[in-house]
Amino acid sequence: MPKIRMALAAAMLATGLGGCVGAAGISTLEYRSGPGYETERVYNSRIQADSSQGFTREACANVSHREVGASGRIVGTGLTTCDSN
């Protein structure tokens, strides 16, 4: 009887973990400024482990640039790019 209970408990545990998902991520920030400008770059990377899909990865970069014109007006641009598998 104890062997049946252990086998049943193991089967229930395996079934319960069937949809298990885990993730880890990292972000870095780079900031530069000088007379009349500032530039900011943010890099994000995320790895996810899913029992049904395996490992997936997504990496994104966001670049923002702002300049102060001669009139004092602030002009900004931004670009975000992502890559995943």
C-alpha cells in the first residue's frame, strides 16, 4: 500500500507541475548628457522557462535622445527594438 501512495503522490505532483513557468530578467540603463543634449539607453533581457514551450528569450533596447534647440525648445526622438525566439 505505501508504494501505491508514493506512486499516486508522484503522479499528482507531476500533473501539478505540468504548467510550471519560471522567468528571470535583467535591465541596464546607460545615460549620457552634455551641453544641450541627453541620451538614455535601456536594455531589457528576459528568459522564460515553460514546461510546455521550453526556453524562450526576449531582448529589447529603448533609445531616447533629447536636444535643446537655440530657441530653448526641447526636441526628442525615441526608438524601441525587440528580438525574441
